[in-house]
Amino acid sequence: MKKLAGSLIVCFVMMQVLFCVCAYSQITAVQQGEKHSISINKPAADFFEGALLGNGAMGVVVTTRPDAVVLYFGHNNVWDIRIAEKHRKEIGTFDAVFNKVKSLPITLENLTDDNWYKQYNNLTSDNYSKPYPRPFPCGSVVLGFDRRNVQLLGHKLDISNGLCTVKLLTKDKKTVYLKLFTQMQQDKLQMALVDANGKPYPNIFNRVKLMPDPSTSQDFPAYKVDESLDAGVISVRQTLPALEPADYDKQKGDVKDKAFRLTFKANTALKKVSRLNWSGNAEQMPELEAALSVKDSFFATLTLHEGLSSAVAQNITSETSPSLLQFNKALAVSTTIWNTYWAKSSVKLDDNFLEQLWYRNLYFFNCAAKDGITCPGLFANWSYNNIGTAWHGDYHMNYNTQQPFWVTFSSNHLEKNLPYVSLIERLMPVSRNWAKTYYNLPGAYFPHSAYPVDMTMNPYPVPDWGWEISETPWAVQGLWWHYLYSGDEVFLRDRAYQPIKAAVEFLTAYMKRPDAHGGERWKDTKYHIFPTVPPELYGLRPGFQYNYDCVMDLSLTKFIFKAFIKATQVLKTTNQEQQLVANINDILANYPDYPTTRSAIYGDIFVSVPGENDKVVYNVPNALAAAFPGEDYGLHSAPAITQKLKNTYLNQQNEGGNDLVFMNLQAARIGMLDLEEFKRHVQYSLLPNGTATDMVTQTFGRYGDNADFKYMSRMGIWFENFALPAVVNECLMQSYNSTIRLFPNWPLAKDAEFKDLRAAGAFLISATLKSSTVKQVTVKSEKGNLLSIVLPWKNAWAQINKVKIKINTANIALQTKPGDVIMFYPSK
């Protein structure tokens, strides 16, 4: 019999019984996903209208013109890897810059009014001002047809298996379909032209054209063209230099150069034909363009090879001729992989829009990221020309990089968090080096911006955003969550522990500096986080006016301090970490309070930094950081705290761009999310391709009335917003403090069902809400941890495996065993 703990009062029925319960409906995530396919019933010529395909590595945008289907290729591994790392000596050290800034007059309106500081700002931002590194688009492919013979009707993307179907109408009124999908285990796009019954249809395309990306730098070696027309092959190879132009010899290259090759292969021979141009002159098809021979069918593949230049073939290699058999076999394999993905978790909601949002964004996420592939940047693996290159398309460590991976935990897709884990591991050397050489402190300081290329210094050491201390604990928070939700001690020991420890070493040393403790400035015994900068607000100010004890810094630092102490207990390293743990406990015993102020309208509220007024307009929703991501406060907090959280939510103003997921998730955490308001926010941000972009929402922050409220919508596909399902999950189930709460922000009048959402403690939770009543709750214990759950009934039954137990309290604490399945249901 299992040991029962806490407030559980039980009556054992000492026999194994089967009992009748209200069973879950058969949620089939594949079927639910198929319901939410994305269709456009007209040509979708714009990049942001096209269907998004991907396998976590290669991304493809399928656009449709009235005269062609155009495919845009990108890849998470393919970057312009050049990097500028100048001014090492001139940048100096933190102490030198800090002391210089301390000496500047506090009467300055802005620090940049001082000539030295302005020049220093320019110096430290010089490397970042270069157009590289950045994601590098892999080119595009045009499949053209004669509009006199064919009309483009539209396309449909089935998100259950990633199959895109382009619908076309022939001149004899036959409807035909071009079906496309990306293979999930290989960077290959498959295409087949079929009729309504899935049988091969005679070819309707008259030309194919491969186009290298128009943003290709003149400093790159010229792309290499290979054509084998009789074999139906056109291919282009591009070298990506490892060095900046001044240091690079295009003829000799460099051993670190990278490259990619995009190859088209049809099941029919290709040929060059002439045509009349607009001037009436005959012209021959140029290289990388060819006509398709008329044949009784059309099948084709597009394959992308990438890696070190030495590993990407200099010449085209033979490939199997595409066929319907090959297409169907590959589709079956990819469908199986998609089925496995969808089997991880599912929801069924009496709200079609929110259910659609959940499935579509988990589809996009699977297309954009996977273990073993470079962690996606701001715009993931879809790019063309300057789309996907804003801010280098890089890693911004003050929410943008972390946010998309928030969805991996509660949605039960921990494998999708591994690209982020690998990114942090990759950043460790440069982060340790920066802590040592710039700060003269132990541990690791994680940079504000980073790239997936070889770095030896901080890419953005500007003392405004570059001095945000919150980014160091924020960088490693997701590693602790991975352990917390998985219970995987091997992962904690081998992949999470050292990065977390390095962050803690830096943070404790930073807070124990003389400038951050005691003295004339503080006149107290507390350890302060100073200097720092609130995310995307104020920058560095004269006299450090808003540059200490930011709520984001305080809450995240406290989070990672407590996480590290727990990690030492789990791994039994407390003795060997005795001094570091003692430093943490000393700091926590003398920790600054979260900054607050009073609003005349809403009462006491949290603000982002001491001295801030109640009318500030945020870019990143800082004020509620103690609720999320800090997880110090929430529904478990005392009434006075929860009231202050609610006041803060009602008072805060956010200018948009960085709040679609973030702010609404915060609201759900404190039970304040208005689902209809949330839906309107998402709808405002939706693009025709089904993704949500970043949109401005108000003025009086950094935006004025002449601002283009949609300016970010053309920058690329915002990877960060694929975390939208996490907001829905938090409405259905919360477990942030290891106590599971069911439907904490979901209206009881709306039916809802979820299966295998993941909770902290390595539990999988399923529940059904129907007719305003929770019918059943099922808990699967993976690791045998203590189950703490607040049931929606005071009197209930529990079936633990096959043992039936009577309970008469809502607050349950139950010691489980690995593999236990516990079913709760109300007493009749």
C-alpha cells in the first residue's frame, strides 16, 4: 500500500475493484489537428501568406502566384557565419567603465549627452552594426505554368502531417493537386501532381527555376551551378565564408568555411528552350532554369545539403528518380513521426479559436526546432532576402530566445527543449570568459545577444541592454525547468548543473561586491543587484537612477538561487558546494524587496524598478516578473500579495511587440486572463499563414502616433510566438510551485478536456470538464515523486492502480511510485 501524506484522509477498500467512471472522450490529437488545417482559397503570392513546412531543420515557405508555385528554403544550420570581434582592448573592463560612469554628472538628461559615453557606446556597438552573422536563405524555386492552361485556386496545409496541397484547375475544368511535404528525417521536399483520387496526373508545369537568394553578398565566392538536364537535375552550391571580407581570400577559402547545395530533381528530362521577351527578342533560358518535358506525370524532389564546405559535394550526386511510390513511402514515414509527436498531449476545447491556436502553434514549433540542430533564432528556419535577418535573426537573451521553449514543458514536448539546452552549452565558454575578463568575477555571464557561430567575446557589450543582469539567471532557468518537469537526474547532473552553478557563482559574486552592499549608497545590510538595466527600458541612466534591484533581476536570481540549492540536495553535492550555498543563504537572508509604488486608481502595485511611477509603458512586461517568469508569487500566495498582483496587472501598460505570450501567460498565472480579450489580442497579430506576429499596441512608450504599428510583421516569422499554447495550458492546469491546480483560469461554463499535460514533478495530467463540472482527473507518475494536487471536489474517490480510496479533502499530498496511475473522480 502506498504511503499517504499531508491532508489526505483515506478509507481503504481492501480489494481490487473496477468501477464505473466518466471516461475521457477519445481525444485523437491527429484528428483534432486535421480539423485546424490552414486554407487560402486564392493565390497566396506573399511570403507571409504561404504555407509553412519544416522538419525542425529545413524550413520551406510554399507560396502560390497566379502563374507559379514558388518555394522559399531556409535552414537552422545555414548562417552567414562571419563575425566582427574588434575593439577588445578599447572596450576595457567593467570596473573601468563603471567607475567612469559613476563620475559623470547626475544632472545629465541622458548619458549619451556626455561625449565620452557617446563614443564608448558607438565603439561597443560597432561589431553588432555589421550585417553578419545572420541566418542565410538557401534560395527559392519557381514551378511555372501557362495561365492559359492552368488556374491557381488556392492551397491547404494539413497540420496533422505537414502535407500541403496546392489546388489547380486545368483549361478542360479538371481539378488537379500538387502535394508537397518535407521529410521529417531528411532535408528533402517531396512533390507529386495527382488527381482527386491520388493518381498521377499529366504534367502541367512548363518550367522550373532555381534562384540564389538576392541578398547574397558580393564578398562571397560565386555560387556554382550544376545541370544534368537529361537526368532532370538542376543544382546550385553556395560557399559561406568563415572570415570577414578584409581577411578572406575567395579563391583559397578557409578550412572553417561552410556551404550548402540545393538540388531539384524531376522524374522527367529537362531542356533549354527559347522564348520571346518583353522587347520581342528571342532569349534562351539562362542557367538554373529549364523547361520540363511533357510527360504523363510529374514528381520531383528538392534536397538541401549543408555543413562544412569540405563535406558538401562539389558536384551533384545521383539520386533516385522521384515516383509516386517514393512519395507515398516518404509520406508514410513522415506521418508516423507526426503521429508520435501529436500523441504526446492533446486538448479538446469548447472554443474553436483557442483549440486552433493550440494545435497550429505546436505544428509550427515542430517544423522549426529539433534536437541535434542549431537552436532557432528570432525567425527560425524560414527566410528570404532580408526577411528573417532583423537584429541578425540572433538570440536575444532577455525573453526572445527563452519564450518559445516555455511551451515544451506543460505540452509534454521536453525533447523540443533540447535545442535550447544545446545553445546554453555552446554559450558557456564565451560566457565564462566574459565573466573573467570583463567583470573579473567567477562563473558565467550570459550575453544579451549571441549567435550560433564561433565567438570569443560578447557580441553586444554596450552598457545599456548589455548590462542586464537578469539575462544570466534567465539563460539557465529553462535547464532547471527541464529537470523539474522531467525528474531526470542524469540530465540534471550532466547538462544542467554546471551552467546553473556557473550562473550562480557569477550572481553571488556580483551581489557581494562592495558597490552593491553597504556603504553610503545603500545604508542597509542588503545585497543589491547593481548596476543593472530593466529589460528594454531606460538603459543606463545618469546616477544609476533606474539601475538597481529590478524586479526581473531579483525574481529570476532568487529563482535560480533556490534551484541550485535544490540541485545540490538532489545530486548530494551540498558538502562540496558548502561555500557557494552559504553565500546564497546569506544573500537570501538579506535580499532586497521587490519594488512597489501606489497607483491612485488601482492601489499598491509592483513596478519594474525602485523609484518608477505607476504610468510607465513597458516594452517587456516587467512589473509582474515575480509571478512569471520568477515564479515567486502566484495563486499560492497570501491574499495581500495576490491582490497586489491583480492591481499590477490592471494598472500595467504594454506597448506591444513583446507581450503577446508573455503578458497573457502572466495573467493566466494569477487567474486574471480574460480569454475573450486574449483572443482579440491574438487575432490582431495573426498573419494569413496562421502565425502570430509582433504588433505595436499603444503609444507613450517608445512609439509615437506616426509609428507603423505593423512594422515588425514584415521582419519574419516570429518563432517566439509559437509558445502561445503555453498560455492555454496555464488556463487548464498549473503546477509551477509543484502543486497541481486544475482549470485555474478557465470558465467552468466552457467544456474542456486535456490529456497528458506535463506537470512539475514528472506527472502527466488529464482532466475533463463538462457541463460546469470536472468529471475525472488522471495522474500518471513517471518518477514516483510526491503528488500535491488541489482537487475540484471536497469528497471524492481515488483509484490508485486498482485500489479504491475514499477521500474527503480537496488538498491532496500523496507519495507515488514510478508508473503509478491515479484516477480521481467525485463522490456520487
